[in-house]
Amino acid sequence: MLTTGIEVEARPPGKKITRLSLLSGGEKALTAVAMLVAIFRARPSPFYIMDEVEAALDDVNLRRLLSLFEQLREQSQIIIITHQKPTMEVADALYGVTMQNDGITAVISQRMRGQQVDQLVTNSS
């Protein structure tokens, strides 16, 4: 969005409308994700893939985003690449890639509904 020649202005909660270039990293991320979610709602798709979209968000905005994901997944499948525990906790399933000592990667998976991420880590050890 920053290199398209389009001027984007946003109003983060409690602030004045300002240019995207003047926002903090978290505010830029929140604005970009808000734009994506607006597009998703206007033009629904059977699935969405997002790569660490919540990495720069604080806890309050992460909870807001996860609430939006809960709404989106009622009609679509959402695939999210994340390192954030709260995001993992709302997942139906987790998939992880790990490397064994011999340099061979392995994919592990776990159904999550009703489980905590801590249980998954304990059970896979």
C-alpha cells in the first residue's frame, strides 16, 4: 500500500486522521489488516491465507483481530501463519514444521478445539 501512489489516511482509536506514513508499525499493520478484512467482507472467498498479519499488534488489537477472524471463519476457511499463542488458541487445528537432528523436516498436526496450546506442547514432547 505504501508504494502504489495511493494516499492512505487512517484514524487509529483515539487519534486524528493522519497519513499512513506517519503511523507506528502496529498502527500500519492494523490499518492494512482492516483494509484486508473490509475486502474479505465485500468479496467473500472460500479461504484466506495470511502470514503473520498480527505480529506487530498489541494485545488489545490482537484480541480485536481474533474476534474478526472468528466472524470470518463462519463462512470461510482461514489459514494463518503465526508465532502468537493467542492466535493458536483460537485455531481449529495447528500444523507445525520441525527439523529432526538428521536435517529432515517433519510436519506435525493437532486438532485444537477445546485444548490449550500448553497441552499441545506438553503432549508432543
